Amino acid sequence: RDGEQPQVKYFVNPEILEDVEDKNLYEEGCLSVPDVFDTVERPERVKLTYLDYNGERVTEWAEGLYATCIQHEMDHLKGVVFIDYLSRLKRDRAVKKVVKAEKLKAAV
């Protein structure tokens, strides 16, 4: 946000304890799938626990974009990327786009 300092947090052994039924839609992208962006629906709030930089257990509720970011990053720990939430057609298009881009890079 304007005027706020960037926040750095350490999440060691994070775990989502619960989420809510209400959902948010955010356009997501990921370095794992370059130049692909699409809307993903996720719970708008999640309760998570993790160890912080000092090894202290923290339990908190995340909401909005923060909750989406937490869920997105925790998906990576399970081998899931955001395109896995898309329809088969959109996912196939995304994969083709990445493959095409990689072929172009290799040709240069």
C-alpha cells in the first residue's frame, strides 16, 4: 500500500488450520508459469500457524490478498501451481504458451 514499508515474514512449517466458505477472486500469476495470468477462486480468510524467524509459534488469520498469497505459496509446497485450478482448456492453453516461449528462448 502507498506509504507502507514492505513486510518480510518467515513461515517455517506453515499449516492452514481452517478456512471460511466465502471466496475471493484474484488474478494470479506465477514465476513457475511465466506470462500466464488468470482468475482463481480461493477462500477469503484462512487461519494458519507457522514458526517465525525466532522459532516462535504464530497462529493468525490472513484475509484478502494476503490470504490468497499464503494459499498460493503453500500450494507450491504440495506441488500445485495456480493453473491447476483452471479449466482443462485454460490450463492446456497456459502450458502451450509456456512451451512456445521456451522454444523461442532456446532458438535465440
